Amino acid sequence: MYLAGGTIARSGDVMPAKVAINGYGTIGKRVADAVRRQDDMHLVGVAKMKPNYEARMAVERGYALYATAGDALPKFEKAGLKVHGTLEDLLKEADLVVDCTPEESGYKPTYEKAGVKAIWQGGEDHALTNFSFNAAVNYGDALGVPWVRVPSCNTTGLIRTLYPLDVHFGVEKALAVMVRRATDPPDSKKGPINAIEPELEMPSHHGPDVQSVLPTLNLHTIALKVPTTIMHVHAIAVELKQEVSAGDVIGVWRRTPRVTFVRGADGVTSTAQIMEIARDLSRSRADLYEIAVWQDGVHVVGKTLYYFQAVHQEADVVPENVDAIRAMLKLEKDGRRSIEKTDKSLGIGG
């Protein structure tokens, strides 16, 4: 039963797992809201470095607010924001912390000292945890592990559609050209503003990152950054190991969690219309957790598949974080059931 504020009534004698969030920004605030919607988890608090508007919104949303360091406490007090202590105090209340701080913030020793499990985001290197997580691929391997990394939005988007292709048809090789947004909508400090920036490293870091989850997938990636903030777009060519039709491919994706379809024939010709669909669905923050594939952009020539997909960079990793929590704390041993539970709570596929 849903309660005010998006929480779920809890029943029975089982105590929910205690989850903390360190870093309440683009991803942290969304993971916090998603955790609050789970009946087997309880959000014990969020930690912030600065008493900015996001910290104030966390308090407005009823979250217990903590300062990441003791020397920041006077700043929060001066700003009129009540905090419940420091990050160390928050970790005493938690079974697991989801780290949504900027990359290389260096909190791992703090978590080790506190004896809590931790999840990091895709800005960190795979070597930090030696376990990169995707719920559809390696949920069972994550059961009970202490450290997990959820790969980036682009990596997650590529895994979502390439993994089922490899399972059902076999992937000989794939090339993904990623047109990346310059920054997130609220960030006014980054660019480019009026330029297109190619990533000159070959392959871009996304291909090796996918291979941290799918080590045998033969994938090459090319990336460029453009002046938009709302979504990424991937143009992907896949050489399959067998001949299939576009209908066969679409059928597989229809059975794949967290993949959805849009159609240019319906007027969805750009990421702008996709985000409008998310708004029309009344999603929290207009978040599209699914990867949106243009159905009428799926084409097969011989054994080569071509398709386009859009990735909402603020949202697609959120359900993966929830499933990672559930696996690490052994709240659910079956990955498929965890995915279904998470998706239902977030309105995915409903």
C-alpha cells in the first residue's frame, strides 16, 4: 500500500534493510526516492558536502540530513539547516551506503572502517570494486558481496540492448557511436555550448566499461559530445552470428526488462518527444528509466542489425542501484523477482 510521499506501507515482522546515501545530487536524489519506494529497504539518511539548495530539498522531502565532514557542520548551522551529525554518524545507522559523490572522492576507507557495504557509480573505475553490476547479467554473482559499482548511464544503456542480442542470437561484433549530452539540465558550468566535441580516444571508455560486465562481448565504441542536456543517443551496428529479422530482434527486446519502444511514425523524431512522453507518464522528475529504442529505426541487412536508442542519463542507472542493494544484502536471491519488484515500485512497464 502506498503512503503519502511515495513510501510503501511495510507489513510483517521483517525489518527493512537500512540504506544511506552519500551525495545527494543528480543520481543520489533519485536513488534516495527509489529506495523510499521499496518495502524491504529503509532510507536512514543522506549526506551532503554543502548546505546548498539540494540539501534544503532533502530536508523538505523528509530525509535525515548529515554533513559529510565535521568541519562543514557550522556551514549547515549558518544556513539554517538541521543536520543529524556527520557521515560517520550516518554510517553507524546503515547496513549499506550508496556513494553518489563525484568520482575519486575517496570514501572507501571510511566505509571499510564503518563496516558497511557500498555501491559506487560509473564515474569510478572498475578496479575500485572489481565488480560492475547489471541486474539482468550478474545479479546472482552479487549476492552478499561487499563492494559493487553500477556502470555509467551509457554503459548501462548498451548492456540493456546488447546483452539479450548476444544471449538469443550471438554477437560477432558491434560498433556503437554515442552522441552524448554535454551536461545535465541543472548544470550551468559545463559545455560545449555551441560546438561538437569528439572523444579522440579509441575506443571511447564505454566499450571497455561494457566489457567489465560482459567480458567476451566484441564491442567498439566512438563518442562525441553535443550541446544538449536531456538525453544521449546511440547509433549501433551489430554483426550477429545468425540471420534474423527486425521482428525477431524487436520480439526479444519486448521481453527484456527496462527496454521500451518509440516510433518516428508517431511523431517521436527526437529526444525532445521522448522526454515529453516521460512527462506525460507522470514519472517522478520526468525520469525515463528504460532505454528507448526507435522501433521503426530497427533494420537488418543480412546478419547486420542497425538501430538507434536514447538514454536518459539521469535515470537509467537508478533501478540498477536498487537491485544491487537487494542482491548485496540478500533481500532477494532471484534477480528476475528483484527486477520485477523494483520496476513495479517505479512504474516501469506498468
